[in-house]
Amino acid sequence: MKLKDKISIVTGGARGIGARICENLRDEDIKWADYIFISAMLIQRESSKDVIEKAQSFGKPVVAGGPLFTTNPEDFPEVDYFVLGEVEDTLQVFLDDLEKGSAKKIYVSEKFPDISKSPVPDWSLIDVSKYNSLSIQYSRGCPFNCEFCDVVRLNGRIPRYKSEEQLTDELEALYDTGWRNGVFFVDDNFIGNKKNVKNEVLPAIIKWQKSYWR
């Protein structure tokens, strides 16, 4: 079986940001899998350790990424593989190496990826009915350097943007799942470029919304 033949997603996000992922993780979610991929925020540190421990109890290799592991990979020596930072340019390289049996321990992108080439998320992989709100991202990076924030370290100081068409395509894909509740923009700084948001982004969203008002 090729690595991309079957994917199953288990998340703690449907129960709120403080939910422990293991509360939703059943033995059968792990038994069938060849690899366990985990992505987490800093607040999910202890929950992530639970997931890693459970995966290892079934003898499953763990692949980790996301802000938690990107910031401190050395704190997780039990993880088999790391794909750190933004993965648009590195995840496929890792998967190819994994299939060839030549995967390295750590993969890190040499530059911040062009998110205007990012694909539309496949919302069919989750049960949207279990969520109170779902997220969309238009940009990454922030021009500021607030001392309490690690965004610049993770995503850089130069904001990168998706196209307005990408944004409405993502909204459309979410709408097509039957989703009618709130949408949360998870940009590092959504109004970092106020002119662009006012003149391009908001008009595109309004135009898309009006297409359903007929």
C-alpha cells in the first residue's frame, strides 16, 4: 500500500483548544496505520506526549510537525521523524524518501513557501458537524516583532498571501460540505496590510457571499 492510499484524521480541536487529543483517539485509529502523524500547538504539549506514547505502544513510527515540535524538537527524542516549519516544500520530499526507505530524521524547508500555490484543504477528511468554528488562512508572517510572540520565528517577518481566488475557493469548498457556522481567519496578522484587506480581500469575500443571496 502506498503512503497516500488512506488517511484518517483524529483531532482534539472539535472539543476546544484545551481538549486532549487522546480523548478522541481509539485503539482502532492506530492499529491499522503504518505511520502516526501528529501536529500540535504549544498548549497541546502534554496531550501530544500521550499520543506519541500510545502510538509507540502499538509499535507505530511517529512523524511530528507544527509549532510545538518546530520550536523544541530536542524535547521529543522519542519521535521518529520531524517535518518542521511550513511543509508545502518538504512534506512530499519526506514521503518520497519514506517510500524509498531513505527518510532522514529531520526535514526543514530552506525558505518560506509560496502559499499562493497551496492546495484547497480537503474538508472531507473531518466531520465538520462536530465543530463550532472552522479555520481558513489567507496570509502567513507578520511585519512586527512583539517580544511575547514566536510568529516571526515560525513564519517570518515578510507577510505572504494567497490570491483572492484561492480564498474564495477555500470558502466555497467549506460551504460545499454543508458548513453554515462561523469561519475564523487564523492569519498571523490579518490586517498587517490594511490596504490589501480593504481593497482586495473583503470585496472578494463580499462578492462571494452575495452569490448565495439570490
